Amino acid sequence: MNVLNNFFSQFRFDSARAGSIGIERERFLLSEEGTYAPSSEEFLKILDDGNWTHELSLCQVEDRTRPEQSGLKIKLNLLENDNLGSLAARKLHVSFSEEEAAQENLPLLIYPSPRYREIAASVSSARLSAACRVAGTHIHMGVSNIEEALMLHNALKNHLEVLCELGDHSNGLRLKLYKEMAIRWNPPIYEGAEHFFEIAKQEEFSENPKNCYHLVRISPYGTVECRVFGVTQHVDEIIEWVHTLSLIRKEVISNVE
């Protein structure tokens, strides 16, 4: 039982944030010549903003929004990040790519963090290349507890095919690369908390839930994270994705009540 408790202690569920939404957007950097720019370290130094961070590839950066329940506030967060990021990009003479699946000539250069070095050393060059070539929009939905997380996770799993089609802007290439990277990409239906723990042990993410790469996953941040959506330059489209997920969550909550 202690092992089970230790596992669930890694998830920071918070009833005050139930129903809130947080967004993570991954984007490639391009040089003035239009080639991929392995410049994320320099970009982040210029920007110096906690809402922006690195990704596996040195050619990619990520921005994050604060947890919000209002679609308008989410949109304002996204636009604020866009403005700050664009200013930093101009100073560095780079720009953001609109691609959600980079071309094969993307430089295979890894951000020098211990975790990413470990990942790079543990997978084949083909899987590493696939991991570096994908960029997406990840949507986190705050939940109160593990029971709510399991119900929402399973509901999103049941809508997975539709959600994948909704967020696809590369004729399936991004998802193809994602599945090459994350062999265990397909989220299961969890029968309960203990089943979730058993799957975590089998798929080797019980000691670190961040090592779960399902397209829908229960995140240690106390959220259910939907990783199916690609890249869009239109903030209103992201808000539409949020609305779709919120409707699914509303159905889950109404069924419980």
C-alpha cells in the first residue's frame, strides 16, 4: 500500500483548480534564411520569461499559459505570450514556423538538460528524430482528485479519433511521427486507481509520471493532459479546442451528479 500511496503522491490534484485550463504550445524556430535555427538557449535568455521554456530539440521552444477557467482569459494569455515571443524572436533574427511536423533535415541537436540527454541516450536515432520533429498544442484540464481524473481520461479516450482529426494540420504526419516516438501512445481505459497504477508499472512510468507519453494522460500537475492537437497560428482555433474538451468534461461531471 505504501508503494501505491507513493505513486499517487506524485499527482498534485487541487479542487480549487478543477475545470481550469492550461495550454502548452511547441513551436520551431527558423533563421532569416528559412532554415531551422537551433537557437532555443539564446531565445530563452533574451526573453527571460517563466511562461516560456525549452523542448527536446534545440530548434524548438514552448510557451505556457496560467490555469484559467475563462476562455477570454486563456486567449489573452496566449496573445500575451505571442507578443513577448515575437519581440524576442525579432531581436534574435529568428521567427516561428507554422509547421507541426518538421522536415527530415531538422538538425538533430538536443537541449542540454540531464533529462533530455538521458532520453537521447536511451532511444534509437530514428525515434529521437521523430521526437524532435513533432510540435503540438497540449491542453491541460484541472481535476479535483484521482477519481475525476480517471473518468475524464476515459471519456477523452473514447473521443480520441475525433479529437485527433480535429487537431490535425499535417495530413496525419505529426501523429505518425508521435507514434514512432511514443511506442505506447495509445491511452488505455482505466478500470480504477489500482489499474492505473498497474499500467504505470508495466509501462515504466510509476516512478516518474512524466515518462507516460499517451496522447491523453493523467499529469503530475493534477490535470488530464490532451496531447492530440497540432500547431495553429489562430488563437481562436485553440479556444475552439478548449470548448470541445470542456463539453466532454461537462458531460462527465453531469453523469456523476
